[in-house]
Amino acid sequence: MKRLIFTIMICLAAGFVFAQSTPADSTHTGSDTTTTSSKKHVKVKLGFGDDVAQVNINSDGPDTAYHAHKAPGFSFGVTFSRIDLGFATLVDNGSFTLSNKNKFLSYRQWKTSNFGFDVLQFGYRFNSTFKIYVSGGFDWTHIRLRNDITIQRNAPVLTYVQDSIHYSKNRFSSSYLRIPLSFYYRSHEDDRGNCFRLVAGPEIGILLNGRVKQISDENGKQKFNDDYHFAKLRKGVFVRMGYGIMGLYAKYYFNDMFENSPDQKGLRNFSFGLTFGF
């Protein structure tokens, strides 16, 4: 997580390289000079192109909020958007009920979560309503296990041992670098500047890490890192829709969650929830 925070800071710092400053306005009357503002109006543009995010600092006008550009063209820049916060569900060969071979992965649905966001994007806007872009970000799936077990590291297949102690938290997690290709549609803005948005497309994920995190009275807090046979490359589709900056999302991955582990064949990941920022 520390490395992730550092990466985000570097990306944001890079975006500020493109900041543009506008000096204070002055009015001349004969020999007199009247300064209407002592502030510098700084426009921070987080990338290249007319369609990247930008923030106006020290602006007294109504244009401090960013509005998506409507002219055709390419863009590339830093972003912090498509923030997904929702639930993760395991689908076992088309069923939401786990088979006997996967019962050890029984989980608490309301505490099994998915979280992710994008930090970079490159795209092309065709007109005011449609654009296409590819982006890069991070995605986590946290499975809150019910059973007092420990998933084993460096095992030939996904396996576990039954423990004699009770865990107040037993979380089995994966983290991925996500790369979605988005087809983006938006309606015309209303009087408040909001519009309906629909975004869908394919997504691939590259495994960064797997982790078991446990908390117990006997051992305190423990963390174990391994790939745990999570698929090194996952492939799926997503859809996001909403009004304004908030909406709903759903993601489904076509390949199995685990690889080189025959008993988990057909076990897949489906996530859904709220998304913020389009």
C-alpha cells in the first residue's frame, strides 16, 4: 500500500508540471493603474490535450469545476476517477453457491469487497457525446473468510490447513493492475451541468500480489504474501452508468480466479457497487 500511495503522489506531481499561471488583472486609467485582484489565477492541467482534467486555483468565477471538453481530439493525462467501491461475489460454475470442493472459501458476503480506481488515461473524443479511451489503475478484491483456516503459500495447488485458533479477521485478497478499454457515452448537460453517462468495455488485469491477513488473540496481526494461484492475467468486461459524478458499476471476469488448481476450475469473480467519477 505504501508503494501504491507513492506511485499516486508521483503521478499527481507529474501532472502539476503542466500548470499554467495567469497574472492578476489590471485596469489603466490615464496615469493611474487599478489592480482588480492581487491573486494569481493558476490553471493546473493534468496532462496533454483539451479533454484532460484541469483545476482552476484562486479563481473567483464559476469555472473552478472541470467540464469535459466537447471538441474532437486526443488527450493523455493523470486522473483519479472511476473509483469503484462495492461487493465481490464468487461464482462457482454459474452458481452463487460454492461446491463442496470450494466450501473452504465460504465468505461473509457483506464484508467481501472490491475497490479500485484509475490513475492514467489516453483517449480520443469524437464529439460532445462519445469518446474512447484506455486507462490504467489498481483493483483489489478482499474475501472475508468464515472459517478458521490458513491458505498455504508456495503450494502446488490452492490448499489450506484448519487452525485450532479463532480469527477475528481472516481476509484473502488479490491486487491487480487494471487496464480497461472504455467506450464512453454521455447525454447533453442539464441546467446544472450534469448528464447521464454510460461506459462499457473489456478489461484485463495483471496480478500484482496475493495476501492473507489474519487477526487473532493468540498471534495478533499477521500478513502473508504469495500469488496463491490467483490468475496472473484476468480478462473480463465492465459497465458503469450514472448521473452526475456518481453511478453504479458491475464487472465480470471470464477466466477462472485461480490457475493451475484443478479443484477451482470454473470459480470466477463478479463485482458490483457504486462508482464515483467518470
